[in-house]
Amino acid sequence: GEKYACAELMVDEIKSAGGIMPKVSQTLAMKPDVVKDDFVRSALKSTQTENPAKSVEDVRRYVAEKLKAAVENEERTNDGNIMASIDEHVKLDTTLATGSVAQVLRAWVMPNASSRVRDLCDRGQPSCAVVLKVVFDENEKKYEDDWEAIQFLGNDLLKQIHESLEGGGWASTAMSFKLNESAMEEARHAVSAGYDTWQAVRQGLGAVMDEFDLRIEDLNAKAGRAAVKTFDADVKLKKELGVDGITFDVPKVLMTKSRYIMLQSFAKGDTLTSYHASISGQSDKLKDWRRKIYPSIMGLYGYLMVERGFF
């Protein structure tokens, strides 16, 4: 009862704080060495927030402005001057998803789009549906402001108190006037735990801020695609893992001139969620899942982590 009520209150407070705080909680949810209670970590995972979706026209206007500004400012790109305008290359359709950082839309490649954009379609197709991912600078500004405040609390205030308590400095002297030895020990433990938490948060949130620069995601996605292609072509390894009958593929990505906008092809096939739902209660297909599909996923993940250093 009380534990559930406290967890609900914690989640509500994190969501109402908004900004970077849900990301902080999700970072902690992945740190069992810091947050040891399984129930609390589960509650922290549920703090994912979504910003209200912008209208398709508002997104189109924003994308056009960002691409124009990127050209004028001669922004650095990964692949040169790729897609410096929007209307001649893609036509926006509808929003697919929103998150705390980005909005994802379906768009259609225009017949007169550049060859690099049309390469996202299957060979010979004059047009196709693609994914347009857009990061908004207003969200970036909110995160940066929150991040600066959190860094001040962690790097300056909390660190100083921690070091002072451990070394018998001003904080230890000030608190010893009001606390007995037992209470002082509890205070040291609490501050030490808080500082450990900050160390974990700082490490995770540095990567969160990278989400606002899609050039980083573009490079990671291309490296991942190349690694999967190498794995798929390694007949000997796939046979050793017992997944030689499975073919692996990854969507293509294309960075635009702006670091806030990128394109991606749609992944073929069903999502794991929809596939699981479709085979429920079907023993033959469930056996096929356990014999082929699941081992294939684990084999690929293992290769990417152990051999290629991903994740």
C-alpha cells in the first residue's frame, strides 16, 4: 500500500517536472547498482513522457527553416550537402510517434527528388514512404537549462558536501554541532549515496544530450547497418550459431543538411510485438520462434556487443 502510493507520487512528480527529469529517472532505472529496489526501478521506467505532436504543416515549416539556416550557416554534415530543402524531395504525410526529444512522421519521396533520397526506396521504385525524424531546438533548450542546473547541484554542491563530510571539512563541522555520531553516519551515507547516484546520472545524460544532434545517430546507424551486413554475409558464423536460414537487414538512413532532421527507410516485415500477438496459441509457430527467430536475435545482439562493441 504505502510503497505503491509513494511510487505513484514519485512518478507524478517526475512527469510534472518535465524537461530532462524523465530522462534522469529512466537512466536510473537502468542502474540496479544504484537503485537496488526492483519495484522502484520499474516505476522509474514508467516516466516516459511525450510532447504534444506538432501539426504536419508546423513541422514542414520548421524543417524548411532549419534546412535554410543550415545552408546559410554552412553547417557541417556527414555526407556533404544532402537535402538542403524539403518540398522538392519529400511530401509530409502524417505523424507516427512523438517523444520527449523528437517527432517522427511518414513522408513520401517525390519523383523528382535527388538520387540520394530516392535510394531510400527499393530499386526501381519512383516513390516510396520513408520516415522523417525531427528534433526541435525548443526541447533542446529546455534540456540544456535543466542539465546546467543538475550539473551545478552534482558537480559543485553535492560534490563539495560529500568531500567535506568524508574529509572532516566545513560540512562535517557544521553538522556535528546538531547531530550525534549515529545521525552523522546516516548523513554521510545519504550524501555518499546521492553522490553515487549523480555519477550514474551524469554518465547517462551525457549521451541523452547527444540525441539532439542527429548527425551522431546517423553515424551510429550507418555503422550498425554495416556491422549487420557483415554478420549476415558470414555464412560460417551463422551456421555455427544455427541461424544460417535467417536473413538480417537494417533500414537505410540519410542525414540532411541540418543536424535536427534525418530520413530513414521503413523496416520491412512485422514488429516483434505484432508478430507475438499473431502467433499466440499457435504451437507450430511458437516452436519456430523458439528454434529460429529468438536464437537469431540473440546471436546478432551477441555479435554486435562482443565482436563490434555496440551498446
